[in-house]
Amino acid sequence: MNDTASPGPDLGRPAGPQQWTIAAPPARAARPLQPAPPPPIRPVAPPPTPPSAPSPTPLSAPPPARRVVRDRYGRVRLVARPQSPDAAPPQGRPTGAHPEPPAALAKRPRRTRTVTLTLAAAVVAGAATSGAITLITPDREPTAGTIAAPAPAPQGGAPTNATEAAAQRILPSVVQVRAGRGTGSGVAIDGVGHVVTNAHVVQGSDSVSLVLADGSTTSGRVIGSDERNDIAVIATNPNAVRAATIGQSGNLRIGQPVIAVGSPLGLNGTVTSGIVSSPNRSSGSRPEMIQTDAAINPGNSGGPLVDLQGRVVGINTSIATLGGPSGNIGIGFAVPIDRVRTVAQALISQG
């Protein structure tokens, strides 16, 4: 069988084994293209007419130019710069515009105030040198510092407490006693020139020198002494020293305030204060003494022990020590004034 067949009118090529070619579809007639309808034409509104620019409004004349100066105190000031008469007037600027600041004012520093303090220092040779300290403070009113006024002093030297009052009453009656190479203290006990001191102060001397409260000196004569009671009496000019007020020792109380007056170590008119530690302290064979913690030192011997009313209640005579030469340790002794009065009257009557 002949597998080859003549091509048919509708086949594009001879037939073969399982190979088929499909004829191309008939061409279609091209459709004419229709143009798209034009967009509708809308009338365009004319652009708005821009408002006319306002005419420049001249401003008031700007302030004249200024310059920065410092006065002789260092403070900053702004001074107007003078202008020539034929200078051109300033040009106007639109409303809302700001004038250009002058160059001197473009960066104006903060004003300050200068406070100058002058310190004067005296030198040893007597000349004075001065230096200045400058303090820069912000431009504001300084806060004025106030120093409290000193409290007024008591009028007429009036005492402010009982101890001071007692010291003022007794001091004019206390003297320093100089006998030979030794010194001690004493107190005038009457208005006829009798001064009481310790017997050991004037031991071996018949005449002494007395240093009064005002620093002047006068002479005195020893008229008698009692070594057992450690009391001696000196006679001096009755007009030279004022008599003290004599008190009583029999009614002294433990803890009662007292002052000791005298010339310890030659220091005339020294006052120390304390209390009565014991009104009748016994020590071996010696008569009873007043014990006090008021400071008593060498040179206080023969001076008065006084209460706060300014009355003499004892005559300072000795101190307790720990052995060897030493100063006050808070244990001093005074002869009670009741016994001093009795002994002094006997010595005066005998002398």
C-alpha cells in the first residue's frame, strides 16, 4: 500500500506518520480604529490679580547710634554718638521690619557694678600701705549687711554681779606688804591706819613699805605679831588707805561664795573666787581655819577672804601642798575674822 498520498487542497504539506499541520485560520478583516472623544473643554478662570504692594510707610527716625563707654568707677554706660547737621535722614522701612542695631549694641554686655573696698595695713615702722580689692557684682542693689551695735556698758561702772560688787568694795582697802626681801598682802581694819597681815610676812622686820590700790606707796611700822595665830598689825597713815567692812566668821556655811584678794607673786589687786569648803577645819595643833577653794598663792598671805557683801570674813594664811614647792591645788586656809579681831585688838593695845 502506497503510504504517500497527494496533498489535498486543505493540507499544507504531504501526510506523514503522526505529523499533522493545522491550516492557519483565515485572516480577519481589520476594523477601523475610532478616535476617543476629546475631553470636554471647560473655561479656565483667569488668575487672580495679586494685591498691590502697600506703599512703604516711613518709620519714625531710629534712635541715634550709641557707643559704650566706662566711667571712672568702671560702670558701663551708653552714650549717644553725635551726628553732623548735614547727615542724610534715615530711610524708611516697611511696616513690621526691625531696624538693624548698631554694631556697638549688637552684643551688649550685661551691666555690672563695681564695688571697691580699700584695705589699709599698718607696718611695723609706722607707715601705712593700702591695697584695693575689686568685687564685680550683678547690676542690682546690694543687700546691706548690718552689724549689731555693741551692748551699752553699765553707767558709771556699776557692777553687773555680786562678785564684781564685792571686789569693788574691798579693793581700796587691800595693800601689798613689802618687808625685806619678802612680799605679802594686808587689809586695813579701821579708820586710824591699822593694817592686818600675817606674822610670817613681816617676820624680822620693824618697818615695811605698803603699795596702795592706786599704785602709790607709803611706809608702815610693825606694832606687834602673834605667831601662833599668824597675825600681825601694821600702823600707817590713816589717810592713805580706806578701812574695810569687817564681817563675822561664826555663821559661814559650806558652799558659801567667797573671794580672795591680794598680791600673789607681786601682782597687786588680784581677785580669785571660790566657796567655803569648810568653816572650821582643824589641822593638828593649829587653831581651826576656814578652808576654801579660792586660789591662794605665795603673796596672798595676809590678804582678806571676803563674802559677796564685801565683808572680811578671814585672813588668808596658808595652802595645802603635795610636797615640795607648788602652787594652789584648791585647798587654802584663812584665819577666821572673829579670832583675828580679838588678836588684833590685843596687839594694838599692847603696842
